[in-house]
Amino acid sequence: MTRIDAHQHFWCYSTAEYGWIDADGVLARDYGPADLMPLLDSARVDGCIAVQALQTETETDRLLDLAAANPRIVGVVGWVDLCADDLEARLDRWQAPALVGFRHLVQGEPADDFLLTPSFVRGVRTVLARGFSYDILVTPRQAGHVRRFVDSVADAAVDGRRLILDHGAKPDIAGGGWQPWADAIADMAQAPSFSCKISGLVTEADHAHWTADQIARYLDHLLACFGPDRLIFGSDWPVCLLAADYARVHDLIDAFVTRSCPEARSQIFGGTAAIAYGL
């Protein structure tokens, strides 16, 4: 069984490019493959998928260069301007097999229904038709539009499940928030072409005082809605370091799987990611 961490980041830190990072915090430094690989070894994880953190095509180039030099980076989720009139030409310049998909930081868009922007829908349909995946990053205020978005693009995927929800749509665990997130999850999970990363949850909880019991309610709901065969493990390293080290994040999900769906361990820790990203 190939075990995959399906969501992590690399960056060369600068205050100009990473304004969302506290300049005095743990994330305010470079993070590269040499930092991650020992953590993968300790958790017995074979490979990882590097996901964009900047909305530039240079970011995609940089991650592909890292993947070319590090075979354990089994995929790259990059960025491209999905609304661009020349999107086809922009995609043509990338031939690297490590490029498996794209993501846009929809969570930062002011419009709750940004996902339904016609030019954006057209762009996502274009990348899906080329065999790429698309990662959906939204907050609970935007989550109610995800089902309609998925229904509008899913048929463009050439080979099945290529739509992935990041971080379980970022529930407000720290504040004990439940609705409208819970209903939106139940609705979007009805789309069969859609998978969900159980990643990034510790940073939605109280960074200093979270417990596994606090997060369990949200994990159980994701499991009940998506089923074990559509859940995907991701560490969200190094962002997770705001709330937990790599081992603690891995152990949180490992304990959840042991408790709730041990028969799906190989799927959650790699098999479903391989399908969703066409690895």
C-alpha cells in the first residue's frame, strides 16, 4: 500500500508574498522538502502532494521544479488564472507529469457565490476536460454554493472523480459552529464525483487547547456524509504547525480511522487520493 499525504505546502518565506503569515510566528521561515521528508518517514508515509499557497503561475513552476528533484512529491496542485481568456494556451506550457491539478483560493474571494462565476466555471471545466483535478477551498459562508458548482462542472471530468473539497470546508471548530456548514456538507456530498480531504481541521480549532474529542464531531459528520471511500488524508503541513506538529495531526486522523472505519485505512491514507488525482 502506498501511503500519501495529499495536502501540504512548500514556500520560501517573504513578508511581501505571505502577508497572511505572522512575521513573528512559526510559519515565518522557509519550508522545503528536506524539512518534510523526515516527518513522512516517521509517519510511514511514502509520498505527498504539494499544493499551491500563492496565486501565481510562478508558484506552479516552482512546485514542479521541486517535484522533479524529489520523487516522493508524487503530485502538484498548482495555480493558473482559471478566468483567463487564453487559459488553453497557459495550460499548454506545462507538460510535467507531476502536475495533477489546480486550486484557487476561493476562501479569500469577497463574493460568497464566487464559485458560480461563469468564467470561473468555464475555466474549471477546461482543466477537468484535460484530465486535471480541481481542489475546492471554501469557508462555511461559501459552502452552500459548492453543490451547484460541482453539478455544473463534474460532467467535464474525463475519467471520474477529480473534484476534491479541501479541509472539510473549514468548519468553525474553535467557535463550536455547526450550521450552515453541516447542511452544506450533507448536500454537496450527494454528488458522487466529489471527494473530501480530512485535513486542516486542527487549525480551525483552538490552536492552543484543541482536543481530539472536539474535532471528532466534525470528522464523524464528514464520514457520515461522504462515506469512508471518499475521504482523503492530508496534513496541511506546515500550516498545521500553528496548532500541532506533523505527528499529532497524523495520529489524530489515524485514531479516527481506527475508531470509525478501519476497513478503509488504505483508501483514506492513499488509495482515494490516487484515484482523485489520477496518480
